[in-house]
Amino acid sequence: MATFFHMLLPGLLALLLPHVAVRSLATGELADIPEDLEDDECTATAGDGDYCALVALQRRSLRSSSGTSPAAAEDSEGGIDRKTGAYHIPKDRPLKILFVGNSFTYGPPPADREDKRTLNNLPRFFKLIAESLGDEVMQEEDTIGGCTLQMHRPSYNPEACGDPEMCQPIDLPRVNSSSRCTIPSGIRLRPTYSPCPQKLMRQEDGAWDVIVLQEQSYLPTMQAARDVMYHSTVEEFAAVTNSLESHVRRHRPLIALYMTWPYLNGNPGRRPGRTEMGCWPVGSPLHLAHLSGGARKWSAKINSAPCQGYALAQGIASGLQHGGDVVVPAGFAWLVARGSPEIPSSC
């Protein structure tokens, strides 16, 4: 158990960048990023130097931090020690992990796949990789395509909600009516979704060790959206999970903030527009973009893959100041794998 998770958990799903847990992007400026690297896992070659430098910066930040450590000892309980802040890998039992997010997590099928219900499911891949190395994982999923983390909040999703004005029952191929799951009313459902926010509190198979939070793909690039939606959502998840079984368990679940990746060519010329119905309860993306300096300024931040990736990284990492424990740098992994150009200073 220890070998696989010491290698993979800090980077969790960013399989191309093991041993990485991003902790200081929220405050680091691009001009201050050092260019030297501390090991050979990420070689600063033409095309990926800035991303490797960011990785090196986060390694140093993590090693000097007194908080979460990716190299913590095994323990019969998994999660974060409430007193020391050290992360413990569960011993002699499966890792219990809950993935919360949208299609960046459940993974819609490729365009040329005939069966559109066979998904490139990230939680399943994580489990398969772990089991191929001899480690056990018990994974669960709470996903709504195109939606924001806000709609998964415990305060929005009470157990046994029966008021149709507040919530709607779930009866889908991946979560049927016997699960007794509900989500807020007004969200359009599709067969590929697997929504069940109540899983967070039910813990039907025992206490969670890790909870992965994956935000809507461009919300983190808007300052106003971070302020009124993302930060408060991370804070709520952190507060709620910290209280789970606090009277009997020494540890709490680790909150992993999943950094998504930019689109292949960024979003040149895009303006905030259509969103999934019911997923932005405190303001439309266009309104929040205006509050963040204007739609044109926001569009300039995501007009290329390097700029969009950098904006996403800064936005997701800001959640570390609001209850997140580590950032999962999957977005960086994709940029490195693609051989993305360096981040322009204009970003």
C-alpha cells in the first residue's frame, strides 16, 4: 500500500508528475519562479521549462511546510492527523476516496466511440492503476456534467429532502432511485451523470481517506467567481469533513483540489456564455466576468493553452488558503505531455 500511494497520492491523478503537491501557486508570481530544478523527474527543456520550474517551486514549498506531507507514515486510519497535520496512508485496508466534480472527472467517451455510455472514467482508472500494483482502492463518485462544485455542497443537499422546490430525486443508469440520492432542483440530468452528494456524509463503507474536489473548467479563472463560489465551497467541504467522526477518529479526510487542464488551443475569442442550467446559483458567468474586470479581460486570460493553464493553476491553488490540503496538478501534467510552450509574460 505505501509504495503506490507515496508515489501517486500527492500527484493523485497527475500520473506524469509523481511526488508533486502544489501548495504555493496561489501567492507566487510568474516572475518569481526559479528556473533551477531539484531532481530529474521534470527536465526543463524547450517548451516546458516554466511548468517544470513551477513543479520545482512546489516541491520546495511542500518540503518546508509544517502541514501535509506526501511521505507520511502508514497508519490504521487514513487521512490528515488533526493534531500534527501529517497525512497517513491507511494500513491493511483499501484507500477510500470520493471524487466530486463534473465530466472532467467522469470522462465523456471519445467522439468516435459508438457506445456513448462507456466512459473514460477517472475514478475507475485510478482504482485499476492501484490494483495493477497490488493496492486496494474503494472509490465513489458524485458528478454532474458541466456543473460547479457549489451544487454539491452539503448545505445544498440535505439527507431525505422531499421538497420538489428544493431538490429532485435521482434515477439514472449509474445512480438509480434505490440510492435515495437528490440534487438541487433545476439542474438538467443526463444518463452519463452520477450525482449523489449525500455520499459525503453517509460514508456507507467507512470514513473517507481522501476527497477530490474538481471545479467547473473555467470558473477558477474568474476572481469574482472564486470569491463567491469556489472558496466558500472548499471551506464548507473542509469544515464538514473535519467534523466527521471527530469524536472517535484522530484523522480527517485529505481535501485534494483537482487542477483541470486548458483546452488544446485555449479559448481564443471566447466570451462567458451558455452554462448548464441550474449550476450557477449566485450569478451568471457573464456577470461574474464583469465583476472580475470585464469579459474582454477575462477572455484575454484564456486565449491560449499556456495562459488558460496558468489562470487555472492560480485559481485552483487559491483554494489552499480556504481549507484545501493539496492541489492535484493534472493540468500541468497534460501541458508537459503536450510540450506546451512557455507561459507568456502577458498571462
